[in-house]
Amino acid sequence: MKPTLVILAAGMASRYGSMKQVQGFGPTGETIMDYSIFDAIRAGFGKVVFIIREQYADNFKSIFEPKLKGRIATEYVYQELSMHTEGFDFPRERTKPWGTAHAVLCAREAVKEPFGVINADDFYGRNAFENAVAFLNVGCNEKNYAIIGYDLLKTLSEHGTVNRGVCTLDHNGNLAAVTERINISGMDGRIICEDGLEPKELALNTKVSMNFWCFDISYFNYTQKLFGYFLQKHGQELKSEFFIPLVADQFIKEGGRVEVIPTTSSWFGVTYKEDAPFVEQSLKQLINSGEYPERLWT
């Protein structure tokens, strides 16, 4: 049974100012997601599950179905505020989605095998998908999850701050804790995090999660339980978010293991409009080096 790839594409792209998930960056209009799916297929994933907002469904399907038909199975899941809240009475004025861990929870009915999770608007690279499939096929179980680890220095934007899941490793090199840090930027050869937490300055080689996770299907029962606790504590807040790193952190505290899988791939993404030319140039270089064909799907 081949593993499944879950793609988080329900975000409103507020900082980027448009629906960046379906913007073309490749030479013939390929999205960043196209490259991720292309890498996933050749690495050995058997299905792609898109997590989207229902209002974007027709747009998504019109873009991806013609390309992917016959190449890989696809399924679409809608993340809505009321899903998996078990009747919890959250504020009616809340509009913000519950966050990435809730988004993955929404894919529960569509995923029946070990699975990877990625962001729609991040480029992860071929080697990252190959390493993920190797882990999902052999090392993944209900007590052993994983993340693909990237160096923080290589994930910053020149055009504004970024948010990252900062990893602390144990003496075996596995994840000891993951902390969501916000407002991170590079400054005079240093990395500064303006979020009121310590340390304020982060090491250049700090490992971070770019939200490429590898999970056993036991994730769903475990996360449903934690989401219930989260709602009791933060469910009345208008902008609280239930992040995947919160789930991973608690999983570790309760005796689970999260391996940190290194990758030779370079990460890049689009947080701000000004990042787009760099993404286009990076893809062009990879195509010129033979890593990708000029036209992915022909």
C-alpha cells in the first residue's frame, strides 16, 4: 500500500494578498504544488488529498484534475470551522480556521494509510519526498512519526518576518520539542525572533519544521483527543490556532518518538509577493540542471 500525501491548501493567503496556492511560477504556468506532486509521484506516493476551502473547490479541480488524471489518485477535503468540534459552541464571529492540525484532522475519512503532510505554497525538493516515502514505508508506526528538518537560515525571507516550528533535538538526534516561533527575521548575520519568547536570538543552524510531516493513521484519534482539550482552553478566542507542532510536542511528552529526517533538498516558499521572482529563478535553475522537465505534465 503506497503512502498518501496530504496538501494543506485551505489558508487564506492573507500575507501574500492573493490565492498564491494556484499561482503559476514554472515556465509553463506550473504552481509550486505541481512540483510537489511531481516529486511525490516519482518518490512513490499513491494518492494526493487536497485540503481546501469549499468555495475554492471548482477552481482547484479545474486546475489539477486535467494534469493528474491517470497519474495519481486525488481526493478533496474541505476544512470548515464546525468540523470535528463535537458540538463545541465557539464564537459565531470567529472566521479564522482552527489551524494546521485541525486541517489534517479534516482529512480523516480520506486517509487510510501512512501519510505525509506538506504546505501548498512551499517547495520541498525531490530528496525530501524520497526520504519521506522511505520512512513511511518502513519506519512509521503509532509510536514513531517524523519530520523533514531544514536549516532555519535557509528558510528566511528577505521581504518580511516568517513563522517557524523551531526544533530542539534530544541526544539521539530525535525531536525533543517543537515550538512555534513567530516574527523571525535575519538581521546583520544573526537570526532574531520578536515574539516575546526566549531565546530571542536563534542559532543559524537551528533545525526547523517546514510542515513536512510523516504520520501513522493513529494521528487522527490522537489529534481528535487533543483538539477537544484545545477547544476547552482556547475555543472562545477568535484567533487561536491548533498547530501540528502542538500535537507533535504532546506526542513526544507522552512517550512517542518523532524522527528528524535530514534532506539534501533546498526549501523555498512564497510568504510575500516580493518572494515570487526568487521562486521563479530557483525553479528555472533546477530545470536547467535537469532536475525537472520544462513541461511537467506533457
